[in-house]
Amino acid sequence: MESLEIEVLKLLEENGRMSVEEMAEVLALPTERVEEIIRKLEENGVILKYKAIVDWEKVHEDFVYALINVKVSLTRERGYDDIAKRIAKFPEVHAVRLVSGEYDFQVVIKGKSLKDVAFFVAEKISTIPEVRDTFTHFVLRTYKEEGVNLFSDEEDRRLAFVP
Amino acid sequence: MKKTGGLRLSRRVAKRVEEIRPSGIRKFFDLVIGREDVISLGVGEPDFPVPWRIREEMIYSLEKGYTSYTSNLGLPELREGIAEYYTRFGVKALPEQVLITSGVSEGVDLAIRTLIEPGDVALIPEPCYVSYKPLVEICGGEAVTIPTVPDFKLTYERLMEYADGKAKILVLNYPANPTGVSYSKKELEEIADAVNELDLIVLSDEIYAELTYTGRHVSIASLNGMEDRVVIFNGFSKAFAMTGMRVGYVIAPPDIFAGMLKIHQYCMLCAPITGQIGAIEALRSLDEVDRMRAEYMRRRNFVAKKLGEILELKRPDGTFYAFPKISSTGMSSEEFAEGLLMKKNVAVVPGNAFGECGEGYVRLAFAVKFDKLKEAIERIKEFVEEYGEG
């Protein structure tokens, strides 16, 4: 698939209501060209519906998803929230949920290959001091996904003028 | 308690420091205080925070107690990483030629102090970043500015106008703050010809190298015959959004390197270790750069289109700055910037802050989220329509 079409998909995945005119502006393309690209994507079933949920498989951009069950040990200084945020801030992490039962967290990881994901878990998740155990399950097919951090603890603290 | 030892205030500060003009931005800080709903396009730093995987490494290093000085030169792993990384811009440097500094700011200061003796001339194309000229003048050097309006490009011809044998260094910054202008390999080769003929040393500030949208950044040091003439400055502030970490670096020929190291070990000792550790991780996180560059590029396209409909604007090749001409409104740079802030709550930097020939322009940084950028451009449009001439 050509890169212009990928660019349009990225914009729609971020904001399904972005106007064609605006897309044309940020991509430095004529409006007609953007309209044509979107129409083709709709016809081919690449764009499934206008929450802009993109079927990346259809454009041969495969990703590997994995569910990681994570066991942690809590301390006075570090509660569930602290550990969850620490894990969640990695861009590779798609979702983090505190769950009942045998494990503490369910973490969804998105990567390019099985190896990618396995190394990521080994290097970045397992090495967090509070993490006791991880159990990795690769996803064969994804039926629903979210992909947005549900907390925000950072704000713009920049000065108004910087030369 | 004795007060001032009888010295008048004006005599306490060294003359060469007294003579430095205060920054043109200062008064705008006061104007912006207390105003609500201001969208600032005056910020010359990324709106992204440090990528989390880099922050995570720094946090971890603190937990493990990495809080000491490093070697004056910087962490060996970082110096090796930078030498390898810079091959992407065509430069084959040895790790021994890489000095880690507290940002490009320190690097430029070191180089100028190493090279400039009282009376030496530094050529500085303008409009340009605010620090080069004062740093030359503090050393007693003469900063000769080369006006480059209206295309903001240094050329062979423009440089050869200074063939009087007096100039020792040329300060080159590309992609350029505040104009967004960059150079192709061919254009750089022409500049290099003049550099050779004039026997200059080039201080090449390449801090925006990764944020190049038109073609690929080429370091002037990679050109034939230039390796011994160029001091490269770069760092992690812009491309990796690590401004507050204060990590930059210099790649310099051995003699200049040795001089800079002497000053560095006395004035700075070393760059902060936490930032250096973050920088090592940054070099393993180049996909974060790709992600941010893609976002800046969309904004660049948007600004070039929408602002270009209102004002005369050269499409930026790189950086996150646009430098539109505002003289058609009948206002000076400062009048425009002040009016826009007071009437429409949008902050921009007047072009004359970047040199006299920047008069008639303003710099706006598209280092804000897209929604805010859209709103700001809309407000600029209203301002020009309501208050501009014609």
C-alpha cells in the first residue's frame, strides 16, 4: 500500500471526524486527491466505520498483540496505581487493567513480531522491581481494542517564550 | 556591613558584559503574565514530553544511585553511540572526537571561547538564533552579521563578499531557527567552496537535523576537505524532546577539541549524568523521533498552507518554526507581536529578536497540539484582517 494512504489512515485513526480539507492541508495534497484516497479505502473495506477503527491486516501492516498477566508485590511507597502508571507509559503497552483473581494486572502489548514482544516483556516489564511474575499469551485475533491512556498526570509546563 | 565598596553600580559589571543588548523577548514575558487563554507560539521547544522509555531509564538510573560526575568527556557508551549515530548525516567520526556538553548552548560557547581572540571576526548569517553574537562579543571578537533576507540562505556569493581576510569563523545553523531554512548537499558544497577560499572554521549548529522535512539532512562536515574545518553541534533537546535534560555534544577536529575540553572541564565539568543516561536510551529510541517528526511535518504543511493564505511565508524545510513576513500589515515586528498578544491572545516572537534584518517578520513555533495550532492560525487571520493595512 502506498505511503500517502497510510498517512490518511493514521490521521483518521486519531480523529475520525477530521475534515477532508484539513487532511489535505496537513498532508500538502489537493483536496480531491484526499477524497479519492478515502473513497478507495472505504470501497476496499479498509475503513470499517467512522470511529476510524482501522483494519491494519487489510493493508498488510500486521501487528502482534500479547496479553501479559502480571503479578506484583506492593510496598508502602508503591501501590497498584503507581505500578500501573509506570507500566502504562510505555508506548508499546496498549492497555493495562487491574483484575481480580490470580494476577494483579492484565497488560496488552502491541509489537511488530513475537520476538519484539517477548524481548519487551523480558527487558521492560519483568525488570520493574515490584513485578514478581509475568505470563505471556500471544493474541491470534483481536476483536476489540482501545489504545488510549485513561489517566493524565502531565501538563504543559513550558515558558511562554523560548528563543 | 559594607555596601558596594564605593563603586558605582555601572562600574561593577564588566564593560563587555554591560554592552550586551538584553534579549528582545524579555518585555513579552511581562505582557503575557496574568493573561488567560493565551496560545503561545513563542516556545522554541517541543510540546512533547521526554518519551517515556527514556524517562524510565533515567528514573531507573536514579534508583540505582547513578548520581555522580562523569568523565569530563561524557559517558563512553554515549560517545560511542553518537559517533555511530552521526554516520546517518554522512560523518565518520571517532568516539574520541565526541565531547558531551550541557546542551548545544555550552558547546557553542566553548568553541567560540576556544577560537576567538580579541579582534577576531565571526561571520554570522542573520536572522539567527540569539546566542551566537553575544558569545562572540563577550570574547572581544567582532560579530559581523550577513543579512540573508528575503530567502534566508547563505550562498557562495554572499559569503565571498567577506573576502577581506579578516574573518576566522562562520556560524552556520541549519535547519535554521528562526527561519526553518535548510540546505541541500549541492548548496552546502558551494558554501564549502567559499569556506575553503576564505580559510574559515565552520561552527555548524545542527540541533534541528532530525526535524528535516525536505530531503535528508547532510552535515557540512561530511563534504570533501571539510572534516578539519567544521565543529559540529547537536544534542537531544529538539529531536528527542529532552530540553530540560541539558545534553548536547560536539564533534570537533583534535586541536579545537583539546581547547574546548580545557574550558569545559573548568566551567561545566560534565553534563548531568541523568541526562546522559537518558541520551543513551534515546539513541535506541529512534522510532520516537520518527513519530514526533511525522507530527511536526503535518503541522508544517498545515501552517505553510493556512498561514501562507494570510501572509507571505517561505515553506520551512525543517525545524518547528515558520517565519512569515508581516510588514504588509503596516506594523513593525514588535507592534505585530504585541498587538496579536493583546488583541487575540496569541504569542509569537518578533523577528528583530533574531537580528536587525528580521524586522518585518515574526517567528511562530508550531510546537503546540494541532487543535491549538488551528485556533491560533484562525486568530492570526482575524488579527491581520481587523488591524492590518489593505
